[in-house]
Amino acid sequence: MAENFLPALDAAALPPGKGETIEIAGQRLAVFNVGGEFYALHDACPHRGGPLGSGWVEGEKCTVACPLHGWEFDIKTGACINVPGRPVRSYPVRLVEGKLWVSVQQSAASGQ
């Protein structure tokens, strides 16, 4: 596994249609399982800091709604549906031998 990917959690611990807040390298991330595909976003909603890992996942649209005020985000890219200028950062995720690994140094959307 490349140096910038860190172990996050066992994939079996995150059922389809759910999200979970985790901490990696001092950062709070929201990790999601959408139909067996795994994604990670910065956990804090830019509106009021609500935990996206506790939000409502819409698998058909691949979005999560903040549990505080309902702002919606694209789980794949972090784009905000309600306010396009207020995205959250997305992070690359890899599944290796049943374990999720997340890169906190690189954004999935920008490849940086």
C-alpha cells in the first residue's frame, strides 16, 4: 500500500447505504458505502459543521444530507448540491483484503 494511504476500517463494518465518521491522521472523515463502492469526504459540513458521516445517504443519487440542516453533497466528489460554491474535500479510498484505506494527502476530485 502506498505511503499516503492509511488504514481506515474494515469494509464489513460499513453496510451499504451507510456512512460513518472516523479519524485518520488527526482529521475527521466521513466514509460511505454506496452499493459496495466506498468513498470518503471531509466530515464537517461547511454550513454549520454538522457530521456528514451521520447524515442521510441517498444511494440512488449518491448523495449525503447533513443531519443538521439538510445540505446535500455528492458523495463521489464532495460538490454541494444546495450551494455549489461550498464543497467538502473528497479523498481517495482503496479496498484491500477487506480493509478500507484512505489517502488524506490527496483529493480524489482534483488528484492533488
